[in-house]
Amino acid sequence: MTQPPVVQRKSGSSPLLIILAVVGGLTVVGVGVCILSGALLVGRKAVQNAVQPPVPVTVMYRSSAVGKGYVAQFHNTSEKYITVVVKFTNKTLGTTKSSALEIPAFGAKEIGWQEGWEFVSGESIDVSMADHQTLHVTIP
């Protein structure tokens, strides 16, 4: 996808960004205030992410039957075998873990303490896949 055109207009001391992208005949507009010079790239990435399809995965969780914490369940909602990258974050302990996860068409995979991560309340899970929006889930 080519980069969408960007028009900058000055509003006081901070430039106002208006970002346009045409996708399938529809015009997508994003507006934001540029505080740092890198915000322009963030704005473009946000528009690109907005026009990408969501990751075809749903995330559920259940209490662990034999261990501690929760078990995360990753369900592939598509008719294709997919590989996603999952990232687990515990902000309290400052720990993260990332791994590739292969899920068959309309299938599911589970990750819990036996697979090396004991999910607890407040942890976050990010599921990403090329050319798709990243899914973000927080364990309540």
C-alpha cells in the first residue's frame, strides 16, 4: 500500500495533521495533533492499521484445571491455517514473552503455565499477523 497523502495545517504552535487514504473507493480520514516530529509516522501507521482487516483470532481464557492462574485460548476464526505472533506482558513484574503460534483453520490452541506462562489478572496479550490489525486483550 502506498503512503497516504498528508496535509499539515498550523493551529497555534502545534500543526494539525489531516491524513487521507483511499481504500476500495472509500476515503479514510485521520486527524491528530503533531507534538513530536515522529507523530507523522505514527499517524500514517494508524491510518494503515485502520484499513487492515482484524486478526482472525478470538482470545478467551479459563481457570487452569491443574495449575495456577488462567489458560489463554486462541481460536482461529478463518478457513486457513495461520501463524500469529503472541506477546504476553506482565507490567507489574516487568516481564514479556513473545512466540509464534500456529493455529489450524477453525481450530484453537491453549497457552498456560504448562507452556511457560501463568496468566494472572491485569496481564495483556497482543496477537499480531502480517497485514492485519493487532488484537489487544487484557485479562480482567
